Amino acid sequence: MAAFDLDTIRHSSAHLMAQAISRLWPDLNIQFGVGPVIESGFYYDVEMDHKLSEDDLKSIEDEMKKIIKEKLPIERKVLEKEEALTFFKKEGQDLKVELINSLPESEEISCYQQGEFIDLCRGPHVEKTSDLPMAFKLLHVAGAYWRGDEKRQMLQRVYAACFKDRKELKEHLHFLEEAKKRDHRKLGKELELFHFEKVAPASPFFMPKGARIYNELVDFMRRVYREYGYDEVITPQILDSDLWQTSGHYDHYKENMYFSNIDEKEYAVKPMNCPCHMLMFAHYKYSYRDLPLRYADFGRLHRYEKAGAVAGLTRVRTFCQDDAHIFIEMEGIQKEIQKLMEMFFICYKHFGFKNIKVNLSTRPEKKAGDDATWDKAEEALKQALDASGHEYSIKEGDGAFYGPKIDVEISDALNRYHQLGTIQLDFQLPERFNLKYTTSEGTESRPVVIHRALLGSLERFIGVYLEHVAGAFPFWLAPEQAIIVPVNNATHLEYAQKLNTDLHNLGYRVRVDDRNESMGYKTRQIQKSKAPFMLVIGDKEMENDSVSIRSYGAKFATSISTAELKEKFLELNKERIPVELQKA
Amino acid sequence: MAAFDLDTIRHSSAHLMAQAISRLWPDLNIQFGVGPVIESGFYYDVEMDHKLSEDDLKSIEDEMKKIIKEKLPIERKVLEKEEALTFFKKEGQDLKVELINSLPESEEISCYQQGEFIDLCRGPHVEKTSDLPMAFKLLHVAGAYWRGDEKRQMLQRVYAACFKDRKELKEHLHFLEEAKKRDHRKLGKELELFHFEKVAPASPFFMPKGARIYNELVDFMRRVYREYGYDEVITPQILDSDLWQTSGHYDHYKENMYFSNIDEKEYAVKPMNCPCHMLMFAHYKYSYRDLPLRYADFGRLHRYEKAGAVAGLTRVRTFCQDDAHIFIEMEGIQKEIQKLMEMFFICYKHFGFKNIKVNLSTRPEKKAGDDATWDKAEEALKQALDASGHEYSIKEGDGAFYGPKIDVEISDALNRYHQLGTIQLDFQLPERFNLKYTTSEGTESRPVVIHRALLGSLERFIGVYLEHVAGAFPFWLAPEQAIIVPVNNATHLEYAQKLNTDLHNLGYRVRVDDRNESMGYKTRQIQKSKAPFMLVIGDKEMENDSVSIRSYGAKFATSISTAELKEKFLELNKERIPVELQKA
């Protein structure tokens, strides 16, 4: 067997699937759309008068394997445009006819044939069906508009995983299984963290346990801010459109904003905090001695996203960011960016994210400001990154409309990358708001503004982190840190409640499970809740002033004294702040 | 001198003022509007072709005193309507003519004359001008539309304080002086706590120091919540009008809400959290074992207020409340209300509010639900209040549209009462949202909902509390708890910075003032900032490992060791939670 590259294998497997479908439903007029290679396999869009089921996918797979065993040669044929049109018209493949019609006149049109099946295709392909490894799995069927156009017909898109060998496929299927188990929407529901309601699309409702995580994250960032000299501010959410004109959002971001009329004037719900912070800076007189001035703001933001684009917590219409704006002198940028990179790396490491990628995004096509200013801004960021010693890639044209930016991506437990932090340099807003500070020479100068967020949207971060830890939060962040279970309510409940009060008074989030259920049932329930610790109290524990402690995921419990338990909790609770920022 | 009551004295003094004005500007055609008695004096509306200044007020006062000394008798005259109209027309008093025309035909029309001055008036009055005590002060002039109608002409309203004797007047003027000094808008600016911007009417911008107070108050309530079994939730802010139809806000509160269209549907920015909490309760299955369930929510609310009605922090368009909703069984209401009253009294006492008034407000005219349900709700609150042992007044017809309520008013340092907390019983929302829980008998029943807020709007509370403490916050709440001043930067700065780091690491909000300014200047600045402590470091302090500590408002500093300082701060910081809720 000649060595074919993975893309070719996947592409030929897409044809294989189409052929199998044709064979299984010979009486239906099946229309094939496009069947491209995607990240971990391929899909094919088909239009047919039969809704494909899970069972059908199994049958199609079997048929595909049969065709492989038939060792059909795969042959390339070049046709004239008219010839191709005549052929596919005759075959009743209207979608293919439409595709051919949209090709440039000069384009060579090729088809590939294997046995009775002919498909319009640029190729290349493997030489015969038996060149294909049996390392594919049809995953699911989803609706997809023909040519992505909401006004055209809905096709059935059959997704398949496809790899070079069974081992790679198995690994991928395991990954998918794991990702499914960790799906934050599923976990969010199971752990009673959050849910959605029809009256507020893409706007999560955080239940008590979800809100505890949310507030702990805010407090975590506040502790970090305290060490890095940030000052929190609180700013309004609904502001006159005049402000959004000044900031440029009205021209560049209007389609993502919500508007409301008040006293016959137009107001917008803020999609970003920056214009408010510009007003604050302008309201007072600052000198070089006050800079860098760092305003942090956990203000709630609203950004319109199309109904089709929203998903779980990762793409919502309302969220808070660990947002801050730094007002700084031109000369201070490099040092501040280095400080920011240190803060980012310390925090990401603390959350257990191992791989961290840094990208520098440069000026986009649709931008505010002249090229000379952009040159200056991009150069400043490059120098700062070079000095900070982290590797980084350059993403040409991916900057915000108001300035270049640094994006930071982290890899989660399943090795998927997520963009979390951003650092954006801004020479535009200080100009638009006519910001000034007094220099050490007593002259007036314009500060530079840095927009930065570390966790980014807290909603999105909770989604990403929930999947990263598969719902099993570290002690300091867990909504319930320990659940105390008396073996027998009649004899052990009082002692359990006393321990509960002790731990509560020490600041921990604990509760007693005193339901009249079996120990086995309670244990399973507590494991399902993923609370870090289950503390069982029986006769022995009461005698010894101890607890039987079982960590989440552990098979067995061990016995420790109450004093040791408190010592252990105290130690674990130190993780509320990264070790690098802890004080003696 | 016969004993005249204060209202009569004030009313006659208003005539006196009008006469004085007439005498001082004999050549102007001065129109007099109305001149009623108000809480601490009187005012008179006048229309004249001269803008009254501070100096004019002084001249008018002098003229008033002169007229008193003239001992003019004050005589009552009864006129026929036609007679009165003819007289005031002749006098050129068009406003009086309008007033006479609006009187019912049958009404007896009386005038009072003192010397050359005649005014239309129902009386009664003192007998002669010398019956009036010289215990008045003209305070200021404000614009006021004739008959309160924006479409009519603007008059000059001259306000005056007026009392029975000089002593009472003096006390009142002192009170006014004190209130002016404590005005939270003034203090907010001076202490750099918050300010307003044109682009966000009635929506405060909290600067770092203001945000610290704000966040400390939220944390304070969170600590209290922890002891009273509340669970925080986080809910969306923009919700489909369908929800507001269900909740009844669309019918009863629409004029105070902001609307925005999203995907061709109408949405509203939430003015209250309750409907979100109803959805949350309905989303899960609860049983009697889960009740009372207490959802707390610091969600930002938006309520439209007319531009003329807003003022400082006390009446804003956007605010957060320490809002919570309690879902409870009918039988649990009395116990829960008693618990609430305990919580309220503990907290208000902690903030140093001495007098606490409790009011029970009953069904208003515009209400939802039938009378039988209202009877039940009102009776439940009365019984609970009776059992809690606090005195209370009944405010007939002052309840919310959805249920009766308990209002709690507190008196501040200037003995002014402010309504802060509310407890509202609600039988309507559980009905509208079809809420159910499983009773101990396994049947389904409707929970009752209690809406409650203790501090109320945090914005308003900050305004009230700022005036109560005149900007000098207690240690635990102060935005800057101590400011460290090295006597000489060259020799004492390093030590000062070390102390600063120590205190910072212990969790305190401190800073070093290392500006090159004199000790006198710095001391004045720090006193002005009202920080609880100024810590001075000189040679002696460095030698002894001590600080020279000066409390806010103290004339002298005392010397204490650094260890004692830390002990003192630790003790003061315990006030972060009321003593009744502190743990050993």
C-alpha cells in the first residue's frame, strides 16, 4: 500500500461514505452537496427523503467496510464543463450541477469513479478503496443549510472521525467521550451550577453553587489585584450614545450593542467598560507620579451575539470580565507589559493550565488611527514581549480596531487550546477623550491606555475551567468543600453538627447530610457532587475526636484527628492565592 | 403678647416678608403668588423684574425687623368675590386675581392688611407686626413654576427659616450648617468617592475609594448572610417582556423600565430581581425540607426616575440592593419575620443608627390579587411583628401592589429619619409563576415569597451613611485605614515602607505619604481625607519599633509599639461583623 497522507485518506473516505449511502438507499433520489476534510475526519452533506438515524450510521459504516474489501480502483476523469453538466444533470445531482456552474470557465473539471459511484472532485485520492484504513467512525448527523445560506434547503450533514489507524481513532474516540463527559453544559446542570431560561437567551442563571464559584473567582482576582496595585471602580451600565460616538464604538461596534431611549435620547447598554474609565481619568488631574493608574472593573457587559452563535457559557450575551485599564506613560509600557506577563503566567499556572501560547495580533483592515501610530504601538508590544522572554507568534491583521494586542491561549486537560487573556495597547481612546497628565517636567502629555483581562469573561472561564477539572474543583474553589455524614443520626448527628459549626466558623463551606438514606446511597451522591471531601462520623470517630475522611475520587477513607483535619484544610485553603503571591 | 402658635407666626412672617419686598422695590410691578408655611419656616413666590441676591435677602430681613418695630396692626377684611377681583386687578396682582377666580363661588374671601400692605389670605394671623418674634432667617432663593406648571412663568421662591425664639432658630441654623457640611454629594466629591457624568444621568461613577466602601458593604452583607442561611445567586439583567407580563411588572411598573428590542422581540432591563428568582425556584423540584430557601442577589437594577426627581446617591436610576427572596411555607412566616427583625436590628445597631421605627404598610388602591389574600397576608405580618416585640405603626394603603410590607426607618446623627429596610410578603408571584413544593405529607403546595432588603439600595445607603458619619468611616469600612508618614524621607522612608508592607500583608488598606511636603501640610491633608489613623515615623519610632499614632479628629498623637498597633488594628477589624454574630 502506497503511503497516502491523512487528508487524502479522509477525503477518499468521504467518497466511500457517499457511495455506501447510495448503495443502501438505491430507490431514493439522493443529492450530494460537499464532503470536505475537517480537523479530525470529514463530513458529507446529503439531501434525501429519509432521516438518517444512529442505526443507519452503523449500516453505512458496514457498507463502507464492504466496499473497502471490494478493492475498487479509484479513477480520475477530466471532463469539459458542458460534458460534466450533462452527466450530473442526467444523474439528477442538482447540487453538483450548481457547483459546476459556479466554477470559473477556465477551471479543469475532474471526477473520481469507484465502481458504480462517480463524484465531482478535485482530488487527489487513494488508488483503490482497499488503500483506506478501517479507522473511521460515523459520529452524528446535524442539519446544515446548502451553501450555509439560511434561505436554501436544509441538508443532513454526516460527521465522521477518520484516522490513519485504529489506535489513533481509538484515542480520538476516547477524547470525544471524555469531552462529552466534561461538557460544561452537562456538568453545569448535573452539579446545579447554572442553567438557561427561554426569557433570557444566552444569559446564564447561576444557582447558589455556581454563584459561589463565580464570587470566589472575583475574590481571587481581587487578591491578585491587591498585590499588583490595581484599584477597583464601579461604573454605570447604560450611557448616552454621545459617549459611544466619542469612543468610536458607535461606528465600529454598533451591531453588537443594545439601545434604549430615555427622555427622548438614545442610550446604549455598555458592551465594554473602557469609555467609563476614560471619563474617570478625565474627571481628575493626574501627574506622572500617579501613573501607572490601574482601574479594575467587574462591571456587567452586554454584547449581542446571533442566536446561532451562542453556546453554553462559552459564548453568551452577558458577562463580567476581570477587566482593567492601565493609564501609563509611553516610557512605562515595556515594564508594565512584563509585569502583566508575570501576573498572567502565575495565575494560569495556578489554575493548572500547562501550556501557554502567546500571540501578538497586529493591525486589522478595519481600523481607527493612522499607520504611524500603529507602527509605534506594535513596536512597543514586540519589545516588551522580547524582553519578557516568552515565545510568541505573530497574528497579522488580528488586532482590535483601536490597537494591537497580545492574546494568551492556554491548553486544558484534554489539550484543547482556549484564548483567555488579552492585553491591548490603545493610542486611540486617550486621543478621543483628550486625556492628559502632567509630566515630571511640568508639561502636559497624553497617557497610553492598556486594556487587559486575565481570565477574560468569567462566564466563559467557568465553562473552560469546569471542563478542565471535569467538575472537580480544587478545595479553595469548590462550592461545597466537605460534606459531613453521621453514620447514625440517633447517635452521631449532634457531634456531626458540632464539627459542621466549627468548620463553618473557620470560614469553610460545609454541610451535614442527615437524610434518612443508606451510607452507600449518600456516598454515591456525594461522589457525584464532586465535593473534595466526605467526612464520616461514627462511634470510633466520636471517641477519638477524629473523622473518617475520603477525598473525591478516592476508593478508601482514612482516619485523621479533627485537629489534623483543620490543619489540612488550612493548608489547602492557602491555594486561594498563588504560591508566588503568598505572604509569610 | 398673646400666645400665637408657630404656624400662625410663620404665616404672618410670610406676609411681613412680602410687605418688606414691596417697600424695597416700590417702582417695580411685583406680583405675589402663594406664601405657605413649611416644615421649618415659610416661603413666598414672587415675580419681579429684579433677580434677588444674597445681599437683597439681608436688606429684606432688615426691612422686616423695621416693620415689626412699627407695631402695625394686622386687620382682617371680608370681601365679595367681585369686590376682591376689582381690588387686586387695580393693584396689578394678576396672580392673586387668578387665585380668586379659582375659588369656589360660595367661598368667603378674606384679606389681611398691615399698614399699606394688603394680601389675600384665609388667616389666621397675629394681631400686630410686633407680635412676631425676630427669629427668622431668609435662607435662599430658588426658581419655581407658577402653580407648579412647567408651562407657566418661573417665579422666585424665597425660603425662610422661622421659629418661636432666637434659640430655636439658632439650633435650626446649626443643623442646616451641619447638614450642608455632611451633604453626601459634597463629601463624595471631597473624599473622591464618586461623581456623576453628563452621559449617565443619576448613575454614579464610584472611584477607587468609593468602590472600596461599596465592596466592603457587599462583603459585610455576605458575612451576615452566611450566618443567616442565605445563598447568593447571579441572574441576567435583560429579559424578555413575556417575563414581565407574567410577573405583573409590565402592567404595574412599565413606566419605570427601560426597553430594548433584540431579534425583533421586546426585552426589558430588570428593575427588580424577583422574577428571575421565581424562574429559578420553578426550575428545580423542592420539598418542605429545602424551605425556607433564601436567594440573595446583588444584581444591578435600573429604574427610570424623572430628571427632576433624581438627587445625589439618594435617588438614582441604577443601583444594587442587598436583595433577597425567601421561599417559605405558610406556617414558617412568623418565625422567619422574627429572624429578619433580629437581623435588621443587629445590623442597624452595628452601623450606629440609634432610633429604629417599624411601619406596617397595608394594601394600596392599585393592587393585584383579591381582598381575601390581602387579609391573610396582612394578618400574618401583624402576628409576626406582635411576636417580635417591636413597636410599629400602621401605614394604611402604603403597601406594594403585590402585597403588604414592613418598612424600617432609622434616624441618623442629625436625627433625620431614612427608610432603609423592607420586608414584603407576596402571595401573588408564587401564583403567577405557578410555584410548587412538596409538603411533608407528599402533597403539592404553593410557597409564600418574602422580598427583603436590609440596607436597601447600596447607593442610597452609602449616601445616608456618609452623612451619618460625616465622611469619617469606621476602621473596617474606611477606604484608607491608615496613612504612614516618614518625618524625613532620607532616613525614615525605608522603615515606613516596611511597616506599610507588614500592614498590607495583614490585609489592611494603608499607604505611605512620601511626598516632599511639610509635616503640617501632610497632617492637614490626612485629616481632610478622614482616614482613621495617621502613623508618623521618626527617629524615636525607628529606635523603639513603634509608631506615633493620631486618630482622626484627635488633637494629639500618642506613641505605641508596632505590636500594640497590630493588636489594635486586629481588634478594630473585628467590627467587620456585628458583635452578636462574631465567633469565638
